[in-house]
Amino acid sequence: MGKHFQILKLDATDSTNLYLRDLLRSENPLDYTVVVAENQLKGRGQMGTVWQSEGGKNLTFSVLKRFDSMGVRHQFVLNIAISLAICDALSELSVPNIKVKWPNDIMSGSIKICGILIENVLKGALVDHSIIGIGLNVNQTDFAGLERVSSLKGITGRHFDLDEILQRILERIVLHLEDIETKTVAQLLPAYEKMLFRKDKPSTFTDPKGEMFMGYIRRVSPSGKLVLELEDSIFKEFDLKEVTLLY
């Protein structure tokens, strides 16, 4: 399996996603080119949050995936495939109670251990290629000031080999992306919804104005929106920028 990947290891970079994007401008990197950073200086989470990472203790990497016929309207299949690939790899490592916090955090119980940032480059109605960024907390145990964040070591007490985990995750990603262009979100949703963090539990959300409201996560729509049941049995769909799950 390892032969698929061209792995570029960097000492330090602002962001592995940006590095890969720049590489695409200047060269023609192969499908499944992987950029790994020993130290990521400005990792971005969703919506501009900064990812805190101690050098040499965590996995920060980005994967290039090219497509021939990936429709833009099905692009949430990528979030599902990558989330499930990471869940598989972590479950194999006996990390307990793995969940996906929609749309792209991986949790162990109610603790965040991994963030995903997928940037799709579009060509008309198709996704030409994706840059899949993954930040996994592995051996870092001090997360001063961050609540509900830990690492594989923090949760299991075991020390992990970064290269080994990287290989495991990459193999799982290849497996899950294999015929992804022929899949619809609806086909992949049952497996994804099974892993959804706080599904069917009363939860607190905030809207873009910071107003809080209560609701239940009931499902994910075929376009990848979160479907919440609000009071009076009203169902409403929310996209990425419209809602934040507090806990």
C-alpha cells in the first residue's frame, strides 16, 4: 500500500494545505502526494480557529486527491470518507468511543483529538482536486487553556509512533476514496450517522449572532447539512456557517 504515496516531510511550514496549494501552482504533483510538517506554525481550523501543536508530537499533514468526475453537489462524500477513514484507523488502535463531530472533528467521547480541513478546487460543476488537511493530536499531553482537547496519548496513556499512524491513516484514506466518485452522500450516510457525536441527544447550539438554542441532531441531509429537530417538532437544516454545536 505504501507505494501509492509520495511523502514530503517538512521541518516547519505555515500550513501543509497552503504548501500543497503552492506546489500545485509550480509543479504537477502526483495523486496522493502527502505533505507532513514536523512543526505547523499557523494551522487553521474551520472558520479561522488556530490549531495549537507542539513540534514533533502530533501529526499534521495534507493529502492531494485528484478527481475525474466528482460532482460538486456530492462533495460532502469527501467529508464522510475522510472522517470514516480516520475513525477506522483510530478504532484499530483501540482509541475508545470514537465519534465524528459534524462536519469535521474527530472525538474520543466528548474530547476533540483530530481536526479535518478539506479544500475543494472546483472546475465548473466538478471538483477537480481536493487538498485534505488533517491535524491529529498524538503524543502531546499539555493543552494549556484548551478545553475538551486531548491526544491519543492523553486518552490511552500509550506513546505512538507518528510514521506508523500516518501510514495507517493513509491506507484507510485510499480504501475509503477508492470508488468515491461513483458514490452519493445518501449511500454513505448510514455509516456516517452511526458515528455522529451527540446524535439524538439534547444539545446546545449557537447561531452566527452567538444566540444559543437547543435542539437534537437527527441526521445529515444529502447535501451534507445538519438536520436538527427544534422545539415543537420543527426540523431545520443548517450548513457549516449557520450553526455551532457547543456540547
